[in-house]
Amino acid sequence: MSDKKISPRKTRNTAANEARHAANVALVAALGIPAATSEHLKLRRDGKGNTYQVTTTKRVRESKLLRKAERGRQRTAELIIREVKARSEDAAIEAELAETVR
């Protein structure tokens, strides 16, 4: 067995990463974001050198789920802002046209 020492920095960083992961798991559960998996095609070789495709499934991490949810919220907010601006411009144009028609 080796008596290799673990540096205090590595211990501190590992503890910080674990705390961040625990916070992300709690936040995902609180927001009700469903768990997700990703599927990828990988090329593998058999003993004879022939290649074939394999579909691999992997669980999506909580931090990625949070980023995707945040991007979705930002897109929705930007869409609402654009719609409100367009409606206000339309109202201003209508008011201007009504004024010139009189």
C-alpha cells in the first residue's frame, strides 16, 4: 500500500464539488425538473476488426438539467419581451394613424 498524501487543496476542491452537486440535486428536485438520459451512437470493433454501431445511454447530470431549464426560461422571457415591444409599437402606430386620419 502506498501512503500517498492528499493535498489540502484537492480535499477542499473535492468537498466543494460534492457540496455543489448536492445543492444542484436539491434544486432540481425542488423545481420538479424530470430526470433525463442521453443516447449516443458509438463505433466499436470486434476481434476481427469489423466495426459496428452501439447505442449508449447515459444519465444527464443535474447541473446540465439546470442549465437547460435556465436557458428555456431565458428564451421564454425574451419571447415575452419581444411580443410586448411589438404590441406597444403596433399601438403607437395605430394611435399615429388615427391622429393623421382626423
